[in-house]
Amino acid sequence: MKEYFKHDPWKVIEEGFDPHMNKVAESIFSIGNGRMGQRANFEEQYSGETLPGSYVAGVYYPDKTRVGWWKNGYPEYFAKVLNAPNWINLHIAIEGQPLDLAKCKVESFRRELDMKTGILTRLYIASLPDGKRLEVNASRFCSMADDEIGAIKFSLTPLNFSGSITVVSGIDADVVNMDSNYDEKFWNEVYKDASRDQAVVTAETKKTLFHVCCGSTVSVVQKGKEVSLKQSSVTKEKFAAFQFELPINEGESTVIYKYAAILSSENHKKEELVAQCRTQLDYARQRGYEKLRDAHVKIWTDKWNECDITIEGDVGAQQGIRFNIFQLSQTYTGKDQRLNIGPKGFTGEKYGGSTYWDTEAYCLPFYLGTADQKVARNLLVYRHKHLQRAIENAGKLGFTNGAALYPMVTMNGEECHNEWEITFEEIHRNGAIAYAIFDYIRYTGDNDYLVEYGLEVLIGISRFWAQRVNWSDDKSRYVMLGVTGPNEYENNVNNNWYTNLIAKWTLSYTLESIEYVRGKDESVFNRLIQSLKFEVQEETKKWKDIGDKMYFPEDKHRGIFLQQDGFLDKVIKPVSQLGKGDRPLNQKWSWDRILRSCYIKQADVLQGLYFFEDQFDQDSIKRNFDFYEPITVHESSLSPCVHSILAASLGYQDKAYEMYVRTARLDLDDYNNDTEDGCHITSMAGTWLSITKGFGGLRIVDDQIHLHPFIPGQWQSYSFKLEFRGQVIKVNVSQASVDVTLEEGKELGIVIYGQPFVLTDKVSSPIR
Ligand code: BGC
């Protein structure tokens, strides 16, 4: 854990420049707008350690699978999130010397992300090798209002000299992915031009043939007036830019505005891209930086109004939750049904694909609670659209009769993960897709979703489970062999408790849903069973039987569920007894050693207890928590939030707080020593969950919001808002009371500490 960034309620601040932390900072200060995003790389040249990253949503490259030993069933490719053409570059030379912080003496440096406004700034004073000192103040944003536009304001002031600078600025599509499997470049040039003040490049991805067209234009202001520039064009392969020279005077600022338009063939006809890019550039330049910025800030103001969480009395915790909400909101806005929430969002390349089970298991509740119901519904419909692909995916592994296996990682519904122990075995992901349907309906009451889309998906998943289990004569039970549970530090185990549980639950939820849909609309039901060739009697009978006779490993003596068969053969030694040099295990230990150890990467049995807490009594949850928490290393970012929520419900308030901080500040403090690759976007929803479901005790029971709040001793108060079935409530918890206000809507029944209230304006209850 590194405490590098300064604490502040609304800002993330880097004070002083540490080149070793630059890649971490580039991830942390990433900005985006749901349509595109940008790591916090410098505009000017930088020859030090950096991970350049510009990303355009939905654009990917199917990089040929690279594995040591090919196994039948492996997907042909891994969908790489592409490093897209770079639009931020603004290279500056001062009388021939490049402005490059790796070669300058950095006298002062401050990088700051204002989360309230979504604006990134850098302010520094540097001296060049020949002693020339200058001050730079650079700001930029990816416009939330005009989501194909990015804008930069770059101000430079010579402090002890007058002279001239040369600026080169444009679009560079000659970019690479660090994680390319064969060191291949993924882009071909389609078009480039630098004329009429506009540098424009269209690049095409190999194989997938996406077109991304980027353009830029600059204007310069000195002494408050726009300077007329004598620009000469600079073009080379996949690169178009302008070069110009300017005199600069000691103590006087030169302000360079760069406007960029970033468009993709996902949203425009290929043949119209260039023209529309030029139109966007004209528009951006005409509006100017300030107006574009104001429109962008207005969207952030509205967003914060919907989903801010306040914490009084703990700046680190406050900054953490806002950072997480900020990142989630700029990754996925819910506007485009084709998009999803990639684990790295727009902050890095690692992981590839855009969709993991993270969306359903972690992110969905955040969007349910903070956005219009349509946003969450879109996330479910996204999976419905991929159902055929999930069926094909299962088919490749030998499953038949419409069994669906949703991919571990995907861009378009096809599986693209390629490690056998995950691709073939980490099948619990399928259950999360089913669980999300249940979770969505529980929250919204939108039962029609089942009729329209949900049941079809549930049947596909249930068919998969029914084929994936086998009857064990020895145990007289159904078992599930050769799986990997959520804890990826165990592979190819038998009877992972969580997987068996979610499979059994899916079967029973599907049976219930069949009854619901049949009762609601017989003709829809009949059409569905015909199109699915669903043998109602036979298949449902089998599912019921599996549900009734599923095997679950447990240790009756300890009163715990076993993560998998044989778990207790391991040497059980708490994480607290590991040396500091052992962590993170995945960077310090051999895989073999990890697999044999008892250490758990992320919530596994506890994930099941979190999802299905109603099925277990508190004592049982407590015994399992007491057993598993001390041996969990939380080396998946998805883990601590589940522990935080369970700890809160068990009354382990210190643990709940510790796990909250770990979730909330995971990237800010680089807990897992991997933030340089990008931020852990999907787990950020877990921070929101830790506060609402954990500290707030939020549950939806029988169509009503239930709250059971506690407040950590360090905090004076905290508050969050919830959208619930067209109404909005604000929950404020102080050391003395819980106050709930109805902010939108007329009347809402809610339950606080088990006591029902009718909320028309405000209700209060003393804190317990
Ligand atoms: C976790 C998975 C998760 C993936 C993407 C892995 O480290 O173990 O559960 O889906 O990261 O976030």
C-alpha cells in the first residue's frame, strides 16, 4: 500500500513528481465520458516510464490466442481493448530543446483531478538542461456534454528568458498495445490530411475493420489576443499534424488550445466520418474552451446531484468513494446499449474484453440505485442479445440442446478468455447472469422483464447446469467436477460450494419464473417453449431433482461450508502470519505454491452467503466469516466489499470499516501493486455497495426498502441517495440518528430497523 496521493474531499492530488509513480498516476488521473477515455499521459513529450492510452468504447482487436499448448475449445482470439489514435500530443521545443520532464529539473509539480468537474490539470515549474525555467499550467477534459470532443488548454510561461518555441500538434495513429500477443500493430491508415487548420487521421483496425477518425485543431492566445499562426503541415505514416513557431516573452503566458474530435464507425457511417469529424472540430473551436468546459461541468454537477455519497469526518474515506463514483460514471453512462463496463474502463489495456461477471455481480446494483431503471435494464438486455453466442459457446465445449454458457470475457458475446482453468471451468459466471435478473426484478418490480427477455436466458443457463452436473453413485448426490470458483487461487476443484449453490439456485429460480410467465401470459409462454424446443415436463422434472439432490461440501464439526472437496486437507494458517515480503502472493509466490495453500484470492463461500443470505442463519454466516476472512488475501479487487457488507451485517464494525477503506482506496493507495496497469473499475461499484448495503444495511424485501444503518466511530455522518421505482430518497446517518428524506415522488413505504414508516417528506429514527 502506498499513500502517495493527497487526501481531499473532491480532488485527487499529486504533489511533487515521482517518475516511479508516473504510470500509477496516469491510471488514477484518467478521464473519460463513456464514449472514450484517456490516461493521464502528458501532452508534451515524455521519455520516462509511461503507458500511453487513448480508448474508444466498443472498438477492439481480436488478437490471435497465444497459449503454450492448444486445447480444444479455446477461443480463437482474445479481444484487446485498443490503444486508439493519440489526440493529446502537443510537442514543444524551446529553441531546439524538447520540453520533456524526464530531461528537466522539475522544481515543482502538481497534478490534480477535480472530480466535481471532471477536469484534469497539471501545474509545474521545470528548468531545461541549459537553465531556462518555465511554468506550465495544462488542463483538459473529455466532454461529457459532447462526447466526441476532447479539449486541452496548455499555458506556458518563460520565467527567466525570452525566445521562441516550436510546437507540433496533431493526431498520431501510429500507436501500439503493450499487451499485443505478437508485437503487432493493430491499426492501418485509411486517410490523413493536415489542411485548413485541421489535422485528421482515419485509422482502421485490422481484422475487425473498425474505423476511428480523429481530428484536431489549435488556437493560440498571447496577451489576451488570438495569434494568427503560420502553420506548416507534418505528415508521415498514420500521422498528421501542424508545426508552428511562436515568440515567447519572459513572464508572459502563451495559451495553446487544442480541440479534438474522436469518432468511430460504431456511431457513424465510414464514408461520413471525416466530414463529421471536421464538423465537430468547427463546432468545438467556435464554442471555445470555456463554453465547452461549462457544458461538461454542468453534466457532472447533475450527475453528482444524483449519486454523490457524502462522508463527514474522514477525508480519506470521502475521497475514496467519490473517486470510485467518478470513475464508474465516466466509464459507463448507460446511453448506449451496446456498451458495458470493462474492468479497466478507459484507464488501461489489461484484461481485454469489456464484459465480465463483474457487471452483474457487482456493478448492476450501483446503476439500479443511482440511475434511471432503463440503465440497469440495458445491462440485462445486453446479455439477452448475446444468448445465441452463449449457446454457441457452450456448444463448442460439447453442450447441447440450447444450453448457454456466458463467456468469462467478451466484447460481442463470444468467449475470448484463454486459460483452460478459467475459460472452461470458471463457470459460476453463468449464475451471476441469472442472479442479476432476479436482483433487477427484486429492486424494480419490473416482472415484465421475465416475460420479455429474462426467462429465455434463464432456461439457457439452467440447461447448462443440468448438463454440467453428474450423478455420483458414491455420494447419491449430484456433483460438479472440475471447476474454478470465484477464488482463482484454486483450479480444477470438485464441488466448489459457491458454484453448486448458484447452480441450484438458478434451477429453482428458473422453475419459479416458468410458473410466473405461464401464469402471466400463456401464449407468450407457449411461443417461447416452441422456439426453444423446451420439453417442459421432462426438463423441469430433472431440474427439480438436481436442486433437491445437489451435493454441498461442509464440515459439520466446525459448522462451515467447505469451499470445495478436501479444503480442510490444507494447512490453515491466517494471512496475518505471512511475512510482508510474501504479499501480494500472485507476484511473490509460484503458482504451484499458491494452489496448494489455503489462501483465498477473493470472496468465494462468502460470495454465496452474501448473495443468498436469506437462506442462512446469522450464526452460520458468522462461523463461515470467522473461518474464511482470516485466510483471504483480497488480491482480487472484487473481494473486500463482500467482506465489508457481511462484516457490517454481523456487527463486526471495525472489520467492515477496514474492508470499506480497502475497497474505496484500492487504487488510490495501490493496495495490490498493480494500479499502473489501470484502475479496477468494476470493483469500484463494491465501494458503493459497502456503504449502502454494508453500513446502510440496505435490502429490498417484499418490494420495500429496508435500512439497518450503523456509522463507523470515525465518521460524523454519511449520506447516500437511492432511486427506487421512480422516487428518490436521501438517507443521512449521523452518530445520533437516521434521517430519510423523500426528494422526488409522493409517498414511499420504508422500513428502518424493522419498523415501517410511510415517507412523504422526512422520517427519523435514533441510531442503534
Ligand atoms: C477476478 C475475476 C474478475 C476479473 C476481472 C480477476 O482478477 O478474479 O473474478 O472477473 O479479475 O475483474
